[in-house]
Amino acid sequence: MEKSIVKSVGKYRMEATYEKSGQTLSTDPGKESGGLGEYATPVDIMAQSLAACSLTTISMRAARENIDLTGAYAVVGEIVEDPATMTVTKINIEFHVKGVDESLRKKLETFAHKGCYVGNTLTCEKNFTFVWE
């Protein structure tokens, strides 16, 4: 069973270690929330996870067409939070993808929205923009 251990290391900083590889990821709340603001917040990482999951999904779908999306990337933009409900209401992500003809673009966009576990779990608005280069 794969698992991670998350430890509080002071000043609201957390260190999450993925046991299988030993890789550690640190998080901080922003300075405005009393944190150190040196690392991504857990909300930032949630949005990054959405971008990574969606990009993985479209890369896998493109591979079925013998298209390698190495070099494609996603830029996580504004993350809209509602302090009254303590929820994220919107995540903006811009995907940059080269080497895909128009006939496959709609399929990849659909896969980005519907083929990702993270995206299917999150209830906030996911605003995806695609830049086909």
C-alpha cells in the first residue's frame, strides 16, 4: 500500500513524504495567514495536481494516436477562494501543447476535463484554456 506521511515541522509548515520514493514536499500558508510563505500552499498544490493530472490524461490520450506531448506544459493561474465557505470556487489553467492537429484537439480538451481523477473529484469550476502551438 502506497502512503504518505505528513508532519508539522513548525510555523504551520508541513512536510509530506511519499514513502515509496522518500520524496518530500513542503507546504506553507502565505505570510498573510501567519505562515512563512516560502513554499506553495496546500491549495496551490491542489491546483498543481489538477494541472498535472489533466496533462497526464491528455498525454496518454495523444499517445494512442502516436503523438508524443513531451514539452507540453500547463500554467496554473488564478485560484479563486471563498473565505465565507472556506472553499476553492475556481481554478484557471492554461495548457500549451504543440504538434496536435485540429481533428484531435477537441478530444484532448474533453479528456482534460473528464478523464482526470483529480478533476472529477473537485467540485469547483475548472477553467481550462488551450494554446495550440
